[in-house]
Amino acid sequence: MIRTAAIFLAALLSTAAPAATVVVTAAHMVDVLAGRQVDNPQVTIVDGRITKVGRRGDPVPAGATSIDLGGRTILPGLIDMHVHLTSDPTLSGYRGLEFTDAFWTVVGVANARKTIDAGFTTVRNVGSSNYDDVALKQGVDGGYIPGPRIVPATYALGVTGGHCDATEFPPSITVPSPQIANSPESFRAAVRTIRKYGAQVVKVCMTGGVLSKTDSVGAQQLSLAEISAVVEEAHMLGMRVAVHAHGTAGINDALRAGVDTIEHASLADAESFKLAKAHGAWFDMDIYDDDYILAEGAKNGVFAESLEKERIIGRKQRETFRAAHAAGVKMLFGTDAGVYPNGNNALQFAKMVEWGMRPIEAIQAATRNAAEALDKTADVGALAPGRYGDLIAVEGDPLTDVRQLEHVMFVMKAGEVMKSLDGQSTAGHGLTNSAIN
């Protein structure tokens, strides 16, 4: 009986499908770990993961599919640490009320495709209703829809009347708010609940916000005891904590509590920088979307009071970004896509350079740094052996002109071509002749 089972297993293994091997060559590669450009790279990917990063002309495994990207530059797939895939900024304010709850999942499907086509192969979705981001993740992971890897937060947690509550309605209209808590223990329960239904990161609204009604953008909304309970519970469960915080006091209490990332960080001060460095926290600052909100917000239905808050906070946030970077705070790439159109995420790179970063630092914020902040350095964030075969290609040299990243020509995720050189989305259709030799 044992011998028969062994024979059957040996036969099964001998007929198993051979490993899928892809070899990608190009003129240049950005090595984000070393912070430099490498010429004539050759990347070998087997069953979705990189096995070797060598030089063009190295031996190619038998049976491999070869993809030559010519004179282009390849980089790791980009990572956006702050997106809202199920949002559409053209439906702001009260305009979104004419749609059903399920409509926003459909919006997310479209935005997932736009995001992967733009070269972002991993995103952290920090807030959506009805566990829509978990549904998108399941759809992408199951191969039903094209899109980036999604790290979902599900509902963003907050207090009654805070930035994460529904504050735009009169008292006679009540909206279910499963994400609202008002004590350390109720926040612990909220963390457990969202984890139960698929959250992989916890998002908390620590201060007021721009697009919420009735609150001050910088006012603290959770006590130190409440945010400490969130952090303790999340970390115990193996989850990291992202905190929406514009105001100084809220930022600093969140850092004292040990949060992992500060989102926005608009009014951070020298004490904030000191605390972030002491605790190893990251700043994730969306310094492009001020342009979009002020230019397009009024016609998109953004509340007048929100536009006024944006006028107050936008310039200051950019000045804080420059000061935080100069102070040595660890920085991430996060856009708040959904506040401006998903798929245009890369517009932020030029702003990061304008406000103090070198191009390589902005690129590292969206690759190496983001992977570290996600605790996924074994999987994403660099073109290196063991990590997923996530790569993009652009014309020119993004280390001298970071705006090249606004025009991604080719996208691969885990060794599968998602966008070919002719600009066509190919997810689910295999490799295309335009990219293969």
C-alpha cells in the first residue's frame, strides 16, 4: 500500500507542469536598494518570483519567455501607501447619495485597473465602507479582475462627530457607523471586528479633516488612552496602524502611542519629527492633491467649508514635508488617490522633488520604504531575488526626470504582463507579441 502510494506520487510529480519562466531585459534598471542605476539588466522570474538579477547576455533558462524592453528603464512595481480605490472625486459632497452601496465596489473595479496600468502593483487602501476593499482584494487575488495587490483597512475608525463619522446629515437622518467608537475598550472591539472581516491594517482618524463637515482640520479627536488601546490591540494581532492626523497635538499623541504611519502630517512640528524618529514611525504625506482639490473641487461638489480648510492647510503641509525630510524623518509615498483621480497617482513624484527630495528618494519612498513600512520586504519593493516579479518600464531616466513615472509604458505583476508596450491592458490574456521576442 505504501509502495503504491509512493509510485503514484512520483508519477504525479513527473507530470507536473514546468515552472513558468520569464526573462526581462532592458537598457537600464533603477536599483532602489543601492540607490543607483544599473545598465543592461536581465531579470529572471520563475513562477512569479525573481530568481536572478544579472546582466543582459547571461545564460537564459531553457524554455523561458524572453521580453526585451529595448532602451527603456525598468523599476520595481510602485507602491502607493494611501489610496481609496472605491472613491470618485467627481462625485464629492452630496453627489454620491444618488448611488447604491454596491455602486462603489464597481467604481473600485475600474480604479483597480487604472491603478495597475499606472504602474502601481501594490496599494494600501486606507478606508472604505461595506468592506468593499476586501471584496476588491478577493477579486484581484482570485483572478476575476485586474488590479494591484491590496492591503485593506476596511472601515477607518473614529469617534462620534469626527472625521470618520457621517457628519453631513441632520440629526433626523442616522447612518450606520460600525467604525465609530468612544472609549479605549470600544476601540479595541472595533479593531477586532475589522480584522475579523478582512482588515490587514488599521486606519484611525486622530484629528479633524479637510473633506469632513463640522470639524476643525487640526483638532484632536481621540485621547491618548484611546489611540494607545488601538495600537496595543492592533500590534498584538500583528497589524500595523495608520493614523489620519493633520493637527500637531493629535500627531504627537499618536506617535507617543507607537503608531506606525502618520497620514497627512500637515501641522507636524519639531517635536513631531523627534518623536517619529525615536519611535521609528513613517510620515505619509499627500502633497499633490491640494492642486486638484482647489482647481476641481467646487465643480465636483466639495463642500465650501472643505475648500476653505484646504486653502489653509495645503501650503503648510508642503512646507512640513520639506522640513520633515530635512530633519531625517522616514518618508513614504502616499497620494490619497480617490481625492484626486485614481490612476494619476504618479503626479505626486514631481511634487516630492519640488519640495525637497531627490528623484531617487521619491522613488525609494514608493518602493523600498513602502515595502518596509508594510512589513513586506520579502515580497515587494525591489527587483531582487525572492521578491515578486513586479516591474515597470519607462522611457528616459527617472533619476534625472522623475516625471517619466507619469508615463509608464509597461507593467508586469508576478511575471505576468499587465500592460504591454503598445499600451494595452493584457491582464488575464497572457503575454502579448508586442513585448516578446
